[in-house]
Amino acid sequence: MSLALVGDIGGTNARFALWRDGGLHGVRVSATADHATVEQAIVAYLAAEGLALGEVQTICLACAGPVEIDPFRFTNNAWRIDRQAFCAELQVRELLLLNDFSAMALGMTCLQEDEYVTVCPGEAQPGRPAVVIGAGTGLGVGTLLSLPDGSWHALPGEGGHVDLPVGSNREALIWQALHRQLGHVSAEAGALSGNGLLALYRATCAVDGQQASLQSAAQVTRAALEGEPLAVGVLEQFCCLLGRVAGNNVLTVGGRGGVYIAGGMVPRFADFFLASGFSRSLRDKGCMSDYFDGLPVWLVTAPYPGLVGAGVAVEQHLQRN
């Protein structure tokens, strides 16, 4: 296929690469705050790769948020995309916008053996959906389907904004404290994101009558890994809530194709996560707990799965057209 530019744009970082011959080339990462617009970020990327405007005719961007809207506004940064103006400014023929976790889901189809860790052993059932979920600046959720022709389809959605589940009396107390902080308590805002982990820490401090001295998700994570008891409890709660939300998605979509834990947060404390109550909470579904027997779960450690997924998407698009 011809040369394409692919991007994976989150709330904090924008990742760009060239997609050629079924692989990524020239991966570069920059902070979204470094550029006023996505067009400026792409112009800077092309210049760094020695490419002039017009040399790349197809661009596929994986973006956080509902991509059907035009103009598209990013969920977690100030950028926006007007499709017609974008193509004119960058001199491209075709712009494909893909939900970021649809791209993440498609990226799972290209994982190498050294790019994931088994959390729960099992066998994926052929032809059944797989759930892809990951916490970072936000919480992304995607569903991956294999199609009869051998291609792949990822269902877009905004599953990170579902209500945060409650599975114990303590979680109910924490939820009440989160509700006082936030109003509506979504999975993303209440726990399963960078800001969510900080909100979870503050709610836990309120429940336990402790002073909230930590000021960021990174500080909470670092304190937990150093063994500070309250932070350990918060990070453990994070893992359990991630299990509950992932399990809810498995039941909703019939996700016997397995669960991929992706995103930027969990790989930073992989050993803690593997020893946590995640697996127990995943299957804590009462009469449906047996549904999770033999369900494989993997922790994704690949560096750029969203970029790879955008490449898979653009390749499939061009093959069909």
C-alpha cells in the first residue's frame, strides 16, 4: 500500500508515525500542549521526517471521543478537527478518524509474544468478542471482533463513562465520598484514570479520616509501591474496580474472546497489579461468576498499540476501497 500517516492522540501526548509495508516507521511522541492545533503538530512531524505537505495523501488518527461528530472535539485536550479544513491545510486526500480505543483494540491483532503478560490463563473462544480496556489520562473501552473474511472490526464506544460499580460496603462508603467530590461518579472520573486515582485517594482519605497529603496520581502510585499503607489500599482498590468494570464489559458483550488490559497506567505497576485482587473482582458476578472460568486476560506492554491499530484500520480501509 502507499504511504500513510497514523496518529494516536490522547489527552497528554500525541504519537505519530508513518505506516508502510504493514509496519510503523519514524515514531515520534510530543505533548499536545506543545502545539495549538493538531494540524500544527502534524506539520511539525512531517518536517521532522523530511516530508513536504502533499507527500502523504492518507491520514488516520485515533482520537479520544465520539469521532462521528464534525467538527470533532477531543475529549481530554483543547484540539478540534474540521475535516474539510484539515484536509485542505495539510493537502491530503483522505482523513480517517477512529475512536482511540477502537484503534487500541485493532492493535491487539498485531501483538508479539514479548508485548503482553498473562494475567489469567485460558483459551479465547474463536469468533467471540474480546474486551480491551485501559486507564491513562482517561479510561478507554473497546470491543474487538473477528470477521468471516479474516479482517477485524472494533466497535466504538464510551465505556469509560459508565457508572462506577459498587461491590462491597467499603466501596459504597468510598462511592459516597466520591459523589460528594464529583456529583456523577463515572468509572473514569471516580477511579480509573490519572485524575480518577487521585479522586479515589482523596475519597479514601475522607472515609478513613486521614489527611490527603498526596497531590497527583504519580505520587499515589509511588507511595503505594514504596509500601505506604493508605496508598497501598488505594492502588489495590483501583485494581479491584478495574476488575469490576472489565467484568461488566465481558458480560455485556459476551467477551469470551478474552480481556486485554492496555493503557498507560497499569504497566507502570505491573507486579503490584498481578498480585492484586483484580482477577477476583473480575469474576465477582454472583450467579454468573462461572462465566469467567477459562477466560484469558492479558496485560499489554507493547509501546504503541494505538498507532499500530490505526495502521491496521487504514490498511483495511484502503484494501476495501
